[in-house]
Amino acid sequence: MSSTPTEQLYLSLQTAFEHFNRELFDNELPNVIFTMQRKQKCMGYFSPDRWASTGIDQYCHELAINPTFIGNSSLLSTFQTLVHEQCHIWSHMKPESRKPGRNGYHSKHWSKKMEEIGLMPSNTGRPGGKKTGQNMSDYPITGGLFIEACKGLIKSRSFNIPWFDRWAEPLEGYEPSPEILEYLSEDDGVEEQGISRQIVSMLSTPLAELMSPAAEGIFLSSSARSVPTKTKYRCPSCCSNIWGKPGLTVRCEPCNMLFCVSE
């Protein structure tokens, strides 16, 4: 019996989760509930014990992935996001990391585990950035466990993301570095050259281009779109200005006029 598109998409995430759990975390991590969340400027996030089961005393973590970026990003960046959040799950499980602090803060405990499994934490996404903080990115360590686990998943031919957003946007700062591309291109002999080329293509090419290079109706953005969070409104009579969320209907009481969007 064929599965539904929903099952196909979420099964791909579950397959990757189980692979990295086995290869990088010794199967320590519990299963999660995956959700798709279009949170601005965020590739994904972890929310502990967000879900409760009906009828039994059981909770489950949420691991969210932003579908806005998947189609126009490489598999490598998607894997980075997944493993980044898996490190948060691992850190949450350890008593020594459970200290009061800001929500979403990337601690030294989390940072150390990231390095251990082959992802270098960096607030800039590049070498030299801070390793802890509120808003953090990361980049693969050449020859690290993460890159080897990615190669292993592609070689196994057991993974693909079958669906992606047709209006996908790129996530700046997640492009594979020349050093990583060179490392992925290395092979152990003539018989491995085809596999190496496949790995480079699979991990570094935007998903939509990789899966549907000639497909019609795919509208990939060349740069990340900035979605305004506030809009300026002006009273057409007294010219008073206010700021608020997009789509507001507001009236100027002294003039009895509706505010209009100010250019």
C-alpha cells in the first residue's frame, strides 16, 4: 500500500534522525514528534516535552524543521539543522546541563557535544565565531564524525526527501565550504570515484535542483526574503504615524479617519 505525502515526508526525517542517533549519539536519544514550522530566520528548533499523550502519563519532545528553506538548501545544511537540534535533546537529557538560563541559550555543555560529534558551533557560521550564545550556527568539521555519518547515509541509499516547498528560499551562511567540498570529493580508488561524485552532488546541491532539475513550476529565490514584522501607518488627515503588525485596521479618533500604509 502506497504511503501518503505526509507519511513520505515525515518518514524521511525519521530515517535521518535514527541514522544520526545511531552514528553520533549511541542511540541515546528518545523519539520525537516532528513538526513543520515556518518560523522566520530559523531552520529548526527543539521544544522539550511539548507534547502529551492522551490516556497515559507520557510526554514527547518536539523537533521542528522549517520547510521554507529545505528545497533551496543542500542536504548537508538540512542534516546540520537536524543534528544541531539532536544535540539540544542530548544536552536536555543530562542533569549537569539543566541549569536555569535563557530559553534557547546554547551552553558550553551543548557546544562541547557539538564539537565532539563533528559540528563546530559558531555564532557566525564560520571559523572564529563565538561557541556559545543565544543565536548560534555551526559548520562541519573536516573529517569529523558528522561528515562521515552524512557520507554513510548517502552511500546506504536509504534516504531522500521526497517533497519540498516550490517557493523555497535559501538560508544564508549554510553553504558548504571549499574545504568540505574537497574532502567529500576524495576517494580511495577508481571504483570509489562515482560514489564520491554522487556524495558531493547529493550533499551540496539545493534539493529542488537535485530532485527536479528540469521541473516546471519551481520558484526558487536567489536570496533570502526579508519579511517585515512591522508596518508604518499614516493618518491621511493629520499625518500622524503609528507602527504595528502588517494588515492592521486602525482609526485615528481625532480625525475619524482610517490609517493607511505609509510608503
